[in-house]
Amino acid sequence: MSAQTLLNSLFQYKASVDDELLGALNALGAKAQSDEFRSALRVLNHAHLVDRIFAANLQRLDHSHAASWSSEAPALAQLSSDIRDTDRWYIDYTSRITPGEMEEVVDFTFTDGGRGRMSREEMLAHVVTHGGYHRGEVGRLLPAIESTAMRDVFTGYLHRTDPARRQ
């Protein structure tokens, strides 16, 4: 399996579990007014901002983000739409990136003004692992969705999407 194939599969997995988590958050109803829910949205918004910042870095574009955190998150409906759009962007990007492009090192600026330098492959790996960390954090903030968050494993995704792997 090539690194490109693996990364594309990881971003398809990320989109799938992001969708499950967003659906679970949407189903919380009255619990959506709790401090924990608002904290969970801020955590997801942070992960999303980092996804957008690195999408800009991958394209060698400037981004408008002065920070990777904000004190207030958008409403769940807007955040869900934004996350799903970004997930689709990463799936498309990783479906067409070449091995040479993945190895290319890109200089960029962090939101704190510090300089950074990573290969595109390293940036993509960062986005996948960073998102997983924060989905787990949301699962701990909102125990009512912990059963959904605990399904956030790559092996589970692979076997759900390709049941023949169980044979």
C-alpha cells in the first residue's frame, strides 16, 4: 500500500467518524445547552481551525486565522457543515496528491508567528492524528456520546466499510 493510498483511507475514516460524532452531538437535544457541550464545540472548532490552517499550508496559501482557538465556537449546524466541507477537501486532496508532492517540504508560519517546515506527508499525518486526539477529548467531555467516540478506531472503520475483511 502506498502512503498516498493510506492517507486517503485515513481521511475517509476521519470524515466517517467526524460525521458519526457530529450526529451524536446533534442528537443530544436539551443537553446541548450544558457547559460541557459548549466546551466540546470549542474543542471541535479548534480541530477544525487547525484542519483549515494546514489545508492553506498544503496549498502554500495564506490563511486568515490569527489563532487556532477561539473563545466561542459557531453553532453546531454551521460547525458541522464546515467540518464536512473540509473533510471532503482532504479526501479529494489525498486522492490526487503524487508521491513527489507528498515528499515536498513546505515552509509556513504558525499562528503565533513562528516559522514551520514540514513535508506535505507530515502535515497530512498531523491533521489526522490531531483530529483523533480531539474527538477523544469530546468523548470524555460528553459521556453520553462516549460509546460513539469509542468506536473511533481505524480498524473498526476498515471492517465496517469492507466487511469481507472479517472473513
